[in-house]
Amino acid sequence: MNGDAMTEIWVYLSAQPLLWLTLTLAVYILAIALHRRAGGHPAANPVLISVSILVALLLLTGTPYQRYFDGAQFVHFLLGPTTVALAIPLHSQLKRLVSMAGPLVIALMIGSLTAGLSAYAIGSLLGASAPTVASLAPKSVTTPIAMGIAERLGGLASLTAVFVILTGIFGAIFADGILKRVGVKDEASVGFALGLASHGIGTARAFQLSEQTGAFAALAMGLNGLFTAITLPWLLPLMAAIIR
Amino acid sequence: MIQAIALLLAFQLAGETLRVALHLPVPGPVIGMALLLVWLVLRGGPDDALRGTSGTLLQHLSLMFVPAGTGVMLHAGRLADEAWPIAVALVASTLLGLLATGLSLHFLTRHRSGSPR
């Protein structure tokens, strides 16, 4: 096959959703294989590996993100029904969740306020711009809620999505190791902390640990989304007044 | 499998409808998750098809974040300009959030007669 024919095939395929949809799945399968090869080590995070490879491929081929997303949106869409499916592990752990309702609510309030307000305070004190700080504050919350909150605070929705993903990857990589170091090893506490601080990506990590851990993470993700959406929009102006 | 997917989508749709109708601050899928949980309690649990399909989807929850995550390339400029404050704020606040949540739940529940399993 000569170069012209190759170019022609590439020009045709690169304009089709099929190419980037297939590559997204193929890269993910590779990332899962690497994750297994690394013995399930959290640093071999499948989201981190997949995103790194795909960004490299897009930059090398000069493909704009929008064209990539035309194909990848079919995978992105599955996030909705998969979030609904979290009800199944929640249901199987329901008795235990209900029996711990009091401690769970207290841990939710402490953790949620700590994550949101500290992001805002540290960002402001280190001199980040106002839109950046407003986009940072809801970063522990699942993407669609975080984007909505950031817009109300004067942040940028798409930048918030990036912070949310980076936070998720960071938490998924380090959470269980750090919690173990301070003596927190029980499934409930590890799972709840993962879901609260690192939303869906933390929840994916929690399911790698056990179904019970995953159920607590899913609960924390949902509750923190709700709690942050209600509290952060009026707490942040208060915080801003104190810092200034 | 098709029935299970249709059921999940129907609950997501119900969630979206409620969100728009009542101006709720929570996304449709999260409301759908809560509605499905109520339905499972009333029904006494999922059937095998729903359990199987949900298990497969949840096993690959990581995959669903890849398309949005790849969007990081759009913000390379701002991330580089404000790399320091962003990195410190993101890492420190996530660690604080993790520790505050994990430690408080751990201490609030440690006196219980040993957690099951």
C-alpha cells in the first residue's frame, strides 16, 4: 500500500465516530491489562493510563478534542445508566447503611465542608485567579453537579470538569494507602472517604477493593453531591469575606 | 440484558424529568439512582438480569470517565499558568477531605460490636 492510499484511508476514518470510539475501548482494555499486570496497584489507575495515551494520540495526529468526542460520546453516555446502577450495591448494603445513618451524616458534613472550603481557601491564599478558585471549590463532587455549582460561583464549567477528574484520579491512587497509614482500614470508612473526596473515580477504585467498600463510596458520592450543591453556594461568599 | 438496560434508562429518564420539573440541584442520574433504590426496596431486590448487567457496567465505571478526562487537553494553557496554586489546592484539599471523612467515620463507629465481614 502506498502513502497516498494510507493518507486517504486515514482522512476517511479520522472523520468517523467509529475510529475514536474503537480506540477509546482499545486503550481502556490495554489500561486494564496494565492495571492487572501491576497487581492492581492503585498508581496504575486505568483512567490515568487511558487519558494519557489518548491525549498523546490526539496530539500526535493533530485531532481536535471535539472530533474525538464525536466518537467517545457513546462511552460518555453510559455514565448515566451506570450511575443509576449504583442503586444495586446500595440496596444489598442497605441494612448496614441504615444502621450507621447517624455517623454517616456527621462524617458527610465534616468531610464535605473540609474538602470544599479548604480547596477555596488554599487556592485563594496562593493567588489563583477568581474563576480558577471558583472552579476548584466543588472539585470533590461528581462532574454534572460540580459544573452546575461552579457556574453559580463564577467558575468555568469545563475547567471544573478537569479539576473533578484530576481530583478523582489523585484520590483513587492515594486514598487507601493514606487512610491505612492513619489506621483507617474498615470498608465503611475507606469507601465513604473515597466516594466523598473523589466521587465516581474514587467509587470505581472502591469497587476494586470490594463490593461493600464500593457501596459506601456510591452513597458518599450521592450524598456529597446533594450536600455540596445546597451548602457551597452560600458558604463561599462568607469564606471570601473572611479571607479578605 | 436489554430489559435491564431499558430499566436503567427509564429510571434515568424519570430522574431527569423530576430534576427539570422540580428544579432540583442534583443531576438526573443521581435522582434515578435514588428512585431505583426505592423500587428495589419495594420489590425485595433486583432480578438476575438487572444484577448481571449492573455488575458489568459498574465493573467498568472507570471507562466512563475516559472521554471527559481526555478533555484535560483543552485546558493545558490555564493549568500551566496557574500550575502551582492549582496543584497545591487540589492535592491538599483532597487529602484533607479524605482524612476528615475517613477518620471521623472511623472514630464514630469503632465502638460498635465489630463491623460485619
